[in-house]
Amino acid sequence: MAEAVVSKVVARLTDLLVEEPVALDGLKDEIQQVVSKLKLMKTFLRDADSRMSEDQVRTLVADIRALAYDSEHVVESFIVKPSSSTRNRRKQAIKIKDIENKISLLSDRIHDNNIKSTSESSNSSSEAPGKLKRFHSFTTAEPEIFVGFHGAVDQLVGHLVNESDDCYPLISICGMGGLGKTTIAQKIYNHPTIKATFAGLAWVSISQKWQKKLVLQRILVCLIHEKREEILTWDDDKLVENLLEIQQRKKCLIVLDDIWTTDAWDSMKSAFTTETSVSKLILTSRNVDVAVHVNPAGFIYQPECLNAEQSWELLKLKAVPRGYHRDSKDIFTEMEKMGREMVKKCAGLPLAIVILGGILVTKPSVMEWEKVYADSLWSLEKGKGLGEDQQRELFHVLLWSYNDLPPQLKPCFLYLGKFGEDEQIETETLYQLWIAEGMVLSTDKREGETMMQVAESYMGELVRRSMVQVTYQDMENSRTKITSSSLHDLMRDLSLSQAKEEDFSEVINLREGKDFHLNPSADFRSAETRQLVVYYDEEDISKQMKSYFVKKCKQQQYRSMLLFSEGVFTYCWCPRLPKVVGSHVGNFRFLRVFSMENARVEGALYRRSFVRALGSLVYLRYLSVRNVWLALIPSIKNMVLLQTLKLDLRLPISIPSWLSRNILGKLGHLRHLYLPPSEWTAPKKQKLRFDGLGKLETLENFRNMWCEAQDLPKLINLQKLTLEVAGVYDDVKEALKNLSALALSSSSNLAYLGLSLVLYNQPGEKAGELWDFNFILQKLSITGQLVELAQLFENQPRNIINNHVEESSIRITSLTLRSSLLADDPMPVLEKIPTLCNLDLFLDSFVGKEMVCSSIGFPKLTSLKLLHLPNLVKWNIEDGSMPLLTKLYIDCCWMLEELPEGIIFLTSLQHFELRDMPADFIHKLCTVNGKQGQDFYKVAHVPDLSII
């Protein structure tokens, strides 16, 4: 880790020399000297990191890390508090000289401990000194690898769909960690036969720190997702009552993944134990006694470890480049020989084999495989059988995979352990945190890349090594390809244990209540820990914790603070921030990262003290108060190093007078800005300005009513923009004119545009003339009357060639129309948008009587919502239309006579919800006393049908 820390400090200081020539004027030579000495020291740190078992080396490495951080802080302090006086410049030069002297002393200690210099270029993971070699394009999901359990999946699916008297209401999959229990359960859960058999599917992870209420909420949200906000307000009794009811009303399959103890089951069994239930359960656990306790009559499947042939097959699929066995037979033979020997040490555990494959896949030559093979002789012991031996082998492989990471990736992997167990981590946020922490190196940038793209390449490498699980973006033109990430529980255990061993972060869990004890001077609070993670809930804080935050004993050592609240945020409720935390945040005055999301700050005095405390954090690079019930912060202008600012607060508020001034213009390093999405009152005199934000890459919730649209063309580095344009025609036209100037500029980098257009009290006769940037417009919402729909899309294709829509520049993936008052059927126009995935027709968007979806229309549509179309009488769906549609929602279309016959052609349809429709319409679909309605056959193939 010392190598990673020094690498990021060197990159940061190098960047500052380029970005801040004025602030650092007169000190450039001194800073460059520090950079040169740190670079030289870095060549010794790979050897030092490998000798952390030696006490003297461990102490030396800790001192090197501390000095590197101090070097960065000294230089950044000149930017935060610039001074041009000769006297102050001399003081600053003395501080830098002191850093140089300390580096020299540490260099002597390096030689005294006989630490050897390592040539970086010899590392197979580097294509140049310090530069990460990339193996993974990270643009699409890797091919699925599943070996050895196909027969078991088919068997278990058969048990679940069996309707005979001896069928099993519960299927349990039990075995040690890393054996593939969750993977098998996922295969069953996503099996076509299961989806066709069960009307409702729910998956929830229990894990070690389960909470009954959260578990029941998550299950119900899966089963009746349309009631999500309502479900989150229910108490335990109502949750149990509704879960029992829905399991009796429709056939559901519920997966309880990774349940550890019988106590966990006993606390929630009342929500499942009913003789009249038509639903079934899948349970996965490391403890077979849990399965027996839940239901002794259930079917228990215990996967066996892979045999030698299966183990090699799995390793080959993961690690051997495709085509080697055909094009390079001799090379493949050598790899197979070594691979079969190495895989024996994985004891047949799929996770261990895949992780070993993740090491080998980054080493494509036989020579590199030979080195890994030699390392395995001493780093791993041969598997000896079942139980503890296998778990030990698994841990060795996991640790080996971490040690094999390039230095850039180690802190990124450890950072993932900060987040909750089984949590899906939004990668856009994660990348911004990595960058703010200095973990993403500018030296890894390729020409034309942003730091966000470099961060995604880091994630791609972790995915390639099978250390992180991710989900991918379906949108073709999305700015980031990976949307969320998570860790297998064993990988998270590794992340946490390594973070503790390397003093990477400190975790304070206030949710442990009375059992929590903390002495602020305790020895385990390392002086080198720079990152603080606090988990809190609604409970009062102990006196020890109050002392921890009030006393300034060591708070200044921290550079990062993440506050995680308990529970699920809703519009009507969120956890309260403990006063002792908020009032004394200012004690941590050197923070570079501060994140507090989904919380409320109560009391006017407390709110003001918290805002003042935040305003003093002038070294911040990342500030998030997302979904926090809080007034905005007038001292933002002091945070001149900010890179990410998330002000998407929850409460509707008026623009404060201070925000109307050009305070954002002082934030010249800002890359990502998220403005409040709620309704704001437009300012009387001056709108919010964006002068000076030329480096901005992300801008969300821009609104022309209180943001100056004339500044848009200046933001040429914007890659993602979401905005609302509203007002009378002249206001709309002026705002869209400036938006077009940005989008069509030859120097613009805009790749994603989400536009909400609100037309006030006037028909949009000229709406089609308002924009000419269909090629980047991905999300579009229009509220207001439209005379003709076709003119909105000038490049709308008119011809069909070989049953395919001809090439179009239109890239809209999501479209919402409200109050459009369209008299003509909109479908002939909309169905030809080749990229459209989501279509919502709301509130009088169409006032005609008949709609037709043609046989070649909507080739990529996955979701369709029809809401409050008062005159719709007939809807015809031709065979071949909407082949990918999975979700259909019809609400308050009271004149619709019947469901279209073409519903039967929608074979991909998984979820169909009908809400507030006429009684005779619903009667045709219902089954009463065993007799099906006359139109039931149209929806019989839909797994999840909801009629409300």
C-alpha cells in the first residue's frame, strides 16, 4: 500500500504544478525536487510492501505513507490559502525543505533495512513505469462461466414446479463459502421454467447483520413494487400480514440468500409459515442445521466440490485466451500442465478457481504462467480435504489475488469494503470518490480520456480478475458502461481484513448501541488511518462517542469521512443525524471527502452549526449532502479544491440571495455538479451563473428559470447534462438556442443529454424547430400541447427496408409525453425511434380513440406506460411489435373496451399492471370460482399480473 500512496501523491503534485502555476509561483523548483525524491523512493516500496511481517519495515512503511500525505497537504495548503508576500513564500519554502530532509532520512532507513529497488517496468501489470496495463475493455459483460452444476439446477427447478402431493415447499442449498450456493440459486431464480411458473419472484440477502423489517420490506417491494413508498411506512405486523396475504393470493418464489443462523429465521418465520400458501422458498446457508431447523421435510441440496476435470475446465474458461488451444497448441499444452497443478490447490472450490483464473488471465504468456506456478508452490498449500482445510486454501487464493494487484488497484478494492454487506454501489459515485481520494492516477490517462473513464478502467480490471461483481448499462450511448458493483461476502471479508491490517480506514458503528465502547485514546486508533467510516441510526450516542467527536485529539489526521445511515430513505422519512456528529464535523478540518446522504438535520440552531462546520472544510474535493433535509451552504465558495458537489437536497426551497451571486465560479476544479431537483422560486434579479466552470463534466438538474442558460455554451467539457426548460415560448426558444450552441459546437464533449421541456399555456406549433441535437438526446420529457408529433424529430426515418427501420440519428432511449392533446395516433411516429426503450404516455398526451402498434414497431422497447388516456377505445398490437417488452402498465384508460388480442404476441412480457380500470374490463380477465374470464387467455402467459 505504501507504493500506492506514494504513487498517488506523486501524480497529485505533478498535476498541481501544471494546474496551479500562479498559486505555486516561486515554489515550483522545490516542489519538483520533492516529486523527484518521492519517485526514487517509490522504486523501493514494492519490496518493502512484501516484507510487512517485519516490525521495522512495517514502521518504516507507515512513516513513508505519513510523509507522502504530509507532502501533498503542504502543497495544497498554498492553493487553499494563497499568499504573495515574500515572507510567507519563504515560510512555505522552509516547509517544503523540511519535507525534503525527512525524505532523505527515510531513504537512509530504507538502505539500513536492506530494502531493494524494483524496476517497475519488469512488472507484467505495467506497460510503462507506474502505468496500469489494461486487459479489459469493460464495455460489455464477460461471458457467463458455469461448470459442474447444470444437472443440479434442472433437478431443483423440477422440485419447485412439481405440483404433486409430495412436492417440496422449501429447497435449501447448503455448504461452505465459495462453493457456489448463490450462483446455483441465481441460475434457478432466472430459469425460464421458474419465470413461467411463478407469478411473483423476490430475492433478498439475509447475511450476518440482518434486520427483520428491512428483509420483509425488500421482499414485498419485489412482489408489489408499485406500492414501494407505502411498504416502507408499514410496521412489522403489517409487513407480515401483507406478505402472508400475497403468498396465498398468487404463486410466489422467494429466495432467502445467505441466512446464517436459526435466530434469523425464527424472527421472521411468521411471514412464511402458512399451510394455505401456494408459494415456495429457496434458502441458501453455510449451516445445514439452519435448513433442518426451518423445515425438516424440505429438500436439502449440498453441492460437492468440483472434481479435477471440472476444476480445470472452469480455470480454462476463465484464464486461457480464446483460440490458444487451436492456434498455439504447444503453448496451450504447457499452460494446461501448469494449470492442472495449480488448480489442485483450490480444493475444488469454484470461487477459488475463478479468482486464480483472474490472476492468470492478466498474464497471457507462458513465461508469466511459469512465474505464477513457481509462486504457488510456496504461497499455497495443497488442498487436503473438506472443512477447515478447504476454507484455508480459499483464503490463501483470495489473499494471493489481492497481493497480485497493481498498486493502483489495491486501495480501490479496499475502498469497496467501506460499503454495507450485499450493497449495490453506484459506480458513478464510487468513481468520483476514488478520484477525490487521489486513488485514480492521472498518469494512467490515455489521450482524450477523463479521470472518470480511467476510474472505470480500474473497475474493469477488478472485474477481469473476478474480484468484483458488477451490473452493466443497457443503454447504447451511456457515458459509463458499468452501473453498480458489489463484493462477494468472502471478498468483502478480505477487503475489511486487509484494510484493518494496512491502517486503510477506521470504522465506527454507532448502531451497536449499548454494546459499543470506544476510548478515544485506544491503541487501535492508528495515527496513520486517514479514512473514517461512521454507521449511525436513530439511537442516542454514548458518552465515549461524544468525547470522540468533541475532542480534537486526532481528528486532524482524517482526510475522508463517510456517514452511512440505517434504514431505507423515503420521501416522508429519513434517519436523523446524531447532533454530536454534525456539530463537530468542523474538528475534522483537513477532510477531502465528506459524504452524508439520506438524513435529516433537525432544529434551526443545530442546522446552522452544522452548516458553519461544513463551511470550514476548505480542503474538500468531494461534498455530498444528497437527500439531506438541509438548507444550502453559503461557504461553498471557500471550497476551491472541490471536484464533486452533490447538492440534490430533498426539501423544496427558495433560492437564497447568496446563491444568486456567482459563487460557483470560484470552484475552478469542479467536475461534477448535482443541483437540487425540487421546486425553487426563480430569483428576482440574477440567476445562478456558471462562469469559470470550464472543467465541468457532469451537470444535473439545470433549470433555465433560475440558472443562466447563456452560460451553457461555455461548458465545453460537459459530458452529461440533465436540464429542465420551461416558460413562455421565447424563454424556451432562448434556452434551447444556447443548448444547441453547446451540443453542436465542434469543441463540445457532450455525450448524454436528458431534457425535460415544459410548455406553458401555448400549443407547441414550432416545437420541432427548437432543437437539432437528436444525436445526443437520450432522455426526453415534454409537458404541454403539441400540434403535431412528427415534426419533433426532423431525422425521423420514413422508410422501412427489409423489415428494419433505416438508420437514424435519433438516440432517444426514454420518452415521456404529458398533456400533449395529440389527436392523431402517436404510435406510427414513436415506433420508428430505433433506440427507444421506455415510453410513457401520461395525462391526455393522446386524446384520440384508436392506437395501432405495427408488426415492425418498437424494436427495443422494454417498458410501456399508458396513464389517463380518456378517449382511448381500441388498441391494436400486431404480431412482431414490441418483441422485447417486459413491463406494461395501464392506468385510468376508462374507455378502453378490451385488451388487444396482440398481448398474446408479447412473449417477453414479465410484469403487467392494471390499475383503476372499469369493472367490466377487469371482469373479463379475472378467475371467479375457478372460471376464467373471456379475455384471460390474453394474459395467461404473463408471470406477474397485478390488477388494482
